[in-house]
Amino acid sequence: MYDIAIIGAGVAGSHIARELSRYLLDVVLLDGENDVGNQISMANSAIVHAGFDAPSYKLKGKFNAAGNIMYEKICEDLDVPFKRCGSLVVAHDEYEMATIHELYKNGLINGVPGMKILFKEEVHAMEPNLNEDICGALYAPSAGVVSPFELCTNAVENAVDNGVTLKLNHMVSDIEKVGNHFKITTQKGIIEAKFVINAAGVYADDIYEMVGEPYFQLLARKGNYFIFDKEAGNLVNSVIFPCPSKKGKGILVAPTVHGNLLIGPDAEPTEKGDISTTADRLDYVKQNALKNCPSLPFNKIIRSYAGLRNTPVKDTFTTTDGDFIIEESPVKGFINVAGYESPGLTSIPAVAHYVVEQLIKPMIPDIKENHDFNPKVRPHIRFDELSEEEKIAIIKKNPKHGKVICRCETITEGEILDVIHRSVGARTVKAVKKRCRAGTGRCQGGFCGPRVVEILARELNCSLDEIMYDQQDSGYILSGKTKSAKEEV
């Protein structure tokens, strides 16, 4: 029997697992997918918010600014790309400037450092490609951009290296409270644990209803995005937000940590699991992004995609009012970490610490520290970021780094082999893509995709037609040979 079972290996579950690995506990991390971070954590804005938006009385306000402060240390330890590029919330008129001043006041209450209200000339000096109609902005230098995929996968890897058990393809179908522990039924068998942490993203309400009477509901909202080629990556220097409304933070324009440009998301109610893109919603994203950045080069788009967010519904059972749900549930020993929408990605370092210190420790008073805990992952080699001398040296040490597989991003065979053979290694083409960016460039895997399939099959000792692109139900890439023998001449 495990001490703690965490359901959901997204960004929340992964960092809670890592935080728990600081202690001598038998922890299992369960996920229904064949890779970690394969749903909400896979498709989001990748923004580390400064923390001026959410009211201080909400958990969002409590954890946002606190989590932001922790990002340098977390990303250094986990070897995750992170950049503090700052953010601007821009205003087009006096009415929006009044909102800017309210955000500034709230940011002071939340402890956001370094904020400034800028006038028109200051805004355009910082961001010359913005709309001339913009008359002012709130500048927050502590905002930044991160790689959410690596933030999740590297946290799980570090947790596993420190003793956590990871079980993928373990879709939970039932949970039963039996005496002082829980019996969790998955597609691969029964898991028993003394305590459960529900970090199942948009499905967290469904998971909780397996064991207790519903007291919150999550609604799925879909957000559409565009990614531009790196040629457009310098169009803006900061994360550009429109003035927020009741519908959300609006369509942002932002550089990515890897040098691309991102615009999105919209907010469309949808069914859980629906990440399809539609022409009308993508056009909506384009038109609204143009309001702040009229020179967006839409001929440089290399990919569009959609991701899900989950919004808690206020009902007769709860007063969540759109806030995070981070608490022990009415079922003793069962903790919900739910309603984890923006600024969830920013908040996670502080949330994980809170869950362990304020919720788990009181339940396990004799908890002992893991003195062998190592906070760092083994560093990744990012060949394209090395100097010429470093490249020569690494190729001499490992000739596989002399063979470029992904030409767009200059990803070598050595890098792909590394992410396959880590403790939480890649098993699909998309898993490789998330970990080392092979296939994220201009051709979107058109050149390197077949080679990645070959490398996976070789290293995993399986046939080519056993390699999947992504999820198990998405099908295999290859179904068989087109010819069974050489043609006779």
C-alpha cells in the first residue's frame, strides 16, 4: 500500500509529487495517458504571470506572486528554459486606463515588485510594433515565459529519481474509501493508498464524484493559439495583454522562451477532451491580436492548436467563485487540487509547497525528511545553444551529437537518445517533441519525423509500426510496408 496516490501527472500533480519526494513517503503518481503532461499542461500560454490580476482574498492572488518569486530556483534546479521578459497590459482609452490603475493597486496589495504605469511614449519606446492608438500600459518586469512541457516532464523525472513511482496508462475508473485507506481502480489494476491527491485537471470533479458527493463542478473552456516562425520572434519584447474583461485576460501576443511568437487564446465553452480547432475561432484570435499588434506576419504561422482550461462553477455546494480549489475534501484523507486555470502555471511552486506543508503534514505527523533528496535533474545538452568550441568537444565525446536530426531546431541524435533513455523517457514522437523540440520548427516534423520514428523503434527494441505519434487512441503512424519485396528489373 502506498502512503499517497496522486491522480494526474500534469503540472500540478508533477510538482506536488516532487515536493513530496523530499520526505520518506511511498508515493505513486497515476495518469491515464501514455505520457506525463499530455493534456492541459501540454497546450497553454506558457506565461509566468506577475500577479497583479487576481484579488488578494482569492487563492489565485495568494499563490500567483508567491509562485512567481520561486521560478528562478525551480527552473534552475529542473533545467527548464525560463525568461523574465516582463509584461504590458495595454490601454486604448481613458476607460481602460482606469482599469490599469486598478490592476496596479491590486498588484501592490499582492506584493508584485517593480510595477510601473507607463504613458504612451514610454510604451512605444519599449514596444515600437504596437498599435499607435495605445495610450498607456501597466508594466510588470517580473512576468516571464517558460517551457511548460519541460517544467512538467522534468519535475516528474526529478520526483521519480527521488523515489516516486510513476504509473502511466492507469486511467482511474473507480475510487472506494475502505476503512482508513482508498482503493483506486484503474485500467491496469487496483492501487491502494492511505491518502489521495486529486490533481486530474479538467476531470478533477469527475474523479472526486467517484468517492464523495459533488460539491464543485468544472466547466471546460477551449483556447485557440497560433505559433509563428522564429523570424517573427522579435516583433514584441514583452508579453502583451489587452485590458482584461469579465471574459478573461483576452488575446495576448508574446515571445516564447524558445524564440517564436505566440498569440491567443480565446475562451470557448466546450466538451471535456475537445481540442479541435475551427476556422471561425482561429479568425477571432487573429482579429483580436491585430488590435494591439497590427503588423503580425500571418504568413509566418507554423502551427495552430487548442488547449483546455477548467473553470470552477459556483453552486449550492461551494463558494469557489472561479477560484482554485485546494483543500481536504469532505471525504477525510482526500485532497482536491482543482479548478486550476490561469494563473495555475505560475502558482504551482507555491501551491505544491502549500499542499505538502499545510495539508499533508498535519495528516502524517511523524513524516520524516528524505536526506538523500536531490533537487536537480541531470542537465540536458542543448546543442544549438553551445559555442563552437563546446560543440566540437561534445561531438568528440559523443559522435551522435554530430548528426543533426531536426534541421529546423538543430536537434541532434544525441539529444533525442538522451530524452528516450531518461528515467521518465519519451516513448512516442510527441513525447520526444515535448522534451527536446524535435519537430517544433518550421517544417513541423516533415523532415525529422520519420527519423524520430526510426530512432524510437531502434532504442525501444520494437518494430516501426508499434511507434505512436501521441496517445494510445490516436493510432499508429505506420500500418505496414507498401512493398514486401524489391521489384525485379
